[in-house]
Amino acid sequence: MLDRIKTSIKILIKGNGQQRVRTSSPSISSEDLADIKKFFKREKFFIFGHARSGTTLLARLIRLHPEVHCNWQAHFFTRAPFLNSLVNSLEAEEWLTRKSNRWNHGRDLSPLLLRGAADLILERDAEAAGKRIVGDKSPSSLIHGQAVRDLQKIYPDCTLIYIIRDGRDVLISERFRNFIEGSKYLTKEDKSIIANLKKDQTPFIDGTRSIFTDDFIKRATQGWVDNICETVLEGNKLFPERFVTLKYEDLLQQPFAEMEKVWLALGVGVDPALEKEVQAEISSNPDEKWQAEKDDSISSFLPKGKAGNWKNMFTKNDQAIFKKIAGKTLIECDYEKDMNW
């Protein structure tokens, strides 16, 4: 009984002993960075962007270059449980910082372990592809600026590429993907919209009915604004010479010119012969085929990969909500000149 009382008092004072997560791990040191690059020598890049903003298209195009490899959805820094989960416990911290561990040279080995794990995953693929520059594309819709800060702690030497798309089209694309996938988060009202959409599409393209609920458009619009504002702020601050931004709409209109800028930012020369490959790749749309296979009754309603779909599908109420939350951001991104749209 006395032991139980002591245990209860400890929990009241110090909290539950089962909470075994460390507060944070340090940034990689310059010494450890220099050491890890002796073993993993390829230059690294990461593609961020809000979901449905063209990150996959950009990844497909960027890997057309004979020196550049890209794969996707590693989510090292953009979706839980994150790369940091490998060391995110008090037990791991104790092991990696233990003074009797002569291998750590008095430093926390956590960032070295994280960098080594990610580098191995990236470079194994690049080695098989025979390419000297490698990167991952993972949409960064959930934690915005924190993803950039976490990236910089482990990859201060990487190039961060950020793609932006008109948020109004982002919301439409995201909404239809949720409809087609049959997301478990769909509400009763969402399912009613889907049923009506399948029954008669006309009201949804003449401004009479909305594909959104007010709750969805408010939440999704705010997420788009936060993603752009935080990512651009942190990208410019933490990667001042290695932060590249481009717009999805520009990529559609002048794909080779935009890709040339990206490849040059990665330090590789660009053969004009690549333009033909870029044009061929951008003409294909694997996502459209996948959505048609999932549910053609809905997917056929929306032209895939096009800019400006929102003009046919936003109701006056949709516009008012989006404008209130994101009107300023649209102007800052040069999607609108003023609030009169």
C-alpha cells in the first residue's frame, strides 16, 4: 500500500511515467554533416507543395533529366509519424547521448542517425537509376512551416522546391479526390452532395449548387493560405540560396522553360532535346486514368489537371467564403489583381 501511495504522489508531481517522448532532437552539426557526406555524396532536393498542387507532375518531369532522380511520398518531414520518430523517445535519447558511448564523441547521434537513414533510402534508388542527384516529393499540407524547419535541421544543404497552385482549383481537386476515394471522413452532407452530383451534374456547373459544405471550404481555404504563407516565409529564411518556387499554371503553359529553371537551380545543364520528353510527359495524366477506374461517374465530371475549373464550379457563396479568407493571398501570388473577382 505504501508503494502505491508513493507511486501516486510521483505521478501527481512529475506526470505519468509512461510519457516517454523527448522534447526535440538537435540540428545536424557541421562536423556530422561533413562526415555523412563522405558516405552519401549525392546532392539532395525535396519537393513540397499543398496536396493537389502538381507535386506529382513536377516529380515526373524533374526525373526526366539524365542526372536527376526523384521518387515520392517518403514523408520524412511532412506527415506523421515523420523521420524523427526513429529517435523520438527518452530511451533513444539516452542511448544516443550516453557518456559511456565512445562512438558519439560527446555529441547526440540523433541527427546523424536520421540523416543516414534518409540518405540510404534516397541514394539506394538513385544508385539503381544511375543518377547523381536525388530527391523526394511529398505534399506538405498538414504542418506547413514546421515541415520546412524540420527539413532544415537534417538537410541544411539541400534544395527545397515549392510548387504553388491557385487555391480555388486546389479545393476543387481535393474535394473530388475525396469523393472518388470514398474518404472515411465524408459526412452525411458530403454523401448527399455525391448522390445529387451523380444524379444531375447541371446545377453544379451553373452556380446553383456547391460541391462544398461551408465547413469544408473554410477549413481547406485556411489550410491553403497557411501552407503558402508559412512555407514561403520559412523557405526564404532557412534556404535563402536554395529555395525555388514555381506555379502549377506556369508549368502547364510553358513546361520546358519552367523545368529548365528548376534543373539549373539543381546545378545541372539542360539539353534542348529534353523539351520533347517534357512535352510528351505533360501530355499524359496517370491520375486521370486512376480516378476514372475508381469512379468514372464522378471523375468524368471534372477536367483533370486544368487551370480555372473553379470559374465554372464556385457558387457566389463559395467565392465569398474563399475571398474573405484567401483574397489577400491570391493577390500576393498574382492570381488576382484585386478583390473584384
